[in-house]
Amino acid sequence: MCGCFGILFTSSYSLDVAFYLLVIAAVLDFFDGFTARLLKVSSPIGKDLDSLADMVTFGLLPGFIMYKMIALSILNFNIDLAIDIFSLFRIGEPALDELSKINITTMPILFMAFIAFIIPVFSAVRLAKFNNDPRQSDSFIGLPTPANGLLIASLGFVLIRQLHGYTSAPVNSIIFNPYFLTVLSCVLSFLLISELPLIALKFKNFGWADNKMRFILIGLAVLLLAVFQFVGIPLVIILYILLSIVDNIFFKKKV
């Protein structure tokens, strides 16, 4: 439901509301499995339903958010023009006049935004691999879809907050650039299906020995969020990837 409502709000460029809904979904996604294990009611149907829900909320919704961010960056952050061209698909008067004002004279550049939809495609592959890969019971192989979704949604949140003047910082022209966002979509899609082992936030118990990297990650994440607030969310995802690499190099026993 969070994913469905998130897509609805994303369609009107309310990327901040979509971000909040995705955060709520991530919390629910964490506790549903935890609760099932606690109550001993896990089942194959629950496993399938979890992945189907993840596909909507952490696959399709991030794809839509990235699509809107690329669209806005192409059109010089003109939301009204973006609604005309990328929501209503109405390219004509006055859209052509507006496009010429921001030096867009060739139509193919408008199609860059559609590259964002490789994110749902690779999310589907990642979720299917997860359900059928026995190696992923205690750790993830590849970037989890919730982490990928949070990274993309947090960027959308930052962009909308800056556009609406909620922060004093101007829009970052390096990050919110159609070429950078297109490359980022491809990189994240690759990470989703990569063979990179990552920490799984699944607590089978709360002992330090079995969960030290999880506790370190949570502690540093809280610190980053306290210092940088919403801008710290992309940093948390980067920290998550780096700590996973450290965990695999120094703490995992080689079989």
C-alpha cells in the first residue's frame, strides 16, 4: 500500500511524500519478517508475498522517482513543463516554445528519462534470485532493494526540498544532472544483481558476537542522520556498502 500511494504522489512530483511512504515501508519490511520469526508463523507464501510487495515498493516506486528526477533535470527543474511532457506526454504548443528557452532543440534527450525503468527490471531479477539462492539466508548477495529504494527516494526528497526552498542550499548541479542520474541508474541496477556480499539486517538474536557489524552500522547510521539529517540517508547507504566490504574482508571465516 505504501508503494502504491508513493507512485500516486510521485506522479504529481510530490517526491517528499513518496520518500516518507518508502521509509514507512522499509520499517514495515524489517519488522514483518522479524515478527513472523518471533511468532513462528513464517511460510513459503509469506516469502513470496514479501518479494511481491518489495517489487512494488522498492522496485517500481524507485524507478518512478528516478524517472521524475531525470525529467526535472532535463527540463531545468520546471515542474509545470515536466508535467506537460513527462506526465501528460503533451509535446506541442506551448511546450515546444518552453523547450527552446532552455536550449532543448532535439527530442531524443527527452527519452533519457526512460532509462530509469531499468531499476524495476533489475529489482525483479534481484528479488527472484534472492528467493532461490540458499546463500542469502544470513547475508545478502547484491544490493538489497530496500537499500536501493531508500537511496533513490532520499535523493528525490533532497531535490524537492531544495526546489521548494526548504533549505538554503541550491540544487546540486552535479548530482541532479540527467547524465549523472542516468549513469547512477545503471550502476545501481548492476549492484542489485552483483555478487557483492552485503550485511543482512536480520537479527536471529541480539548477542554482540553474532551482530557486531549490524550494531556498528545502526549506530553510525543514527549518528549520520543526527548530524546531516535527510542528506545523511545516501551516506548511510554508502556506509552500508563499505561496512559490508570490511565485514567480508576481515570478519567472515573462509570456508
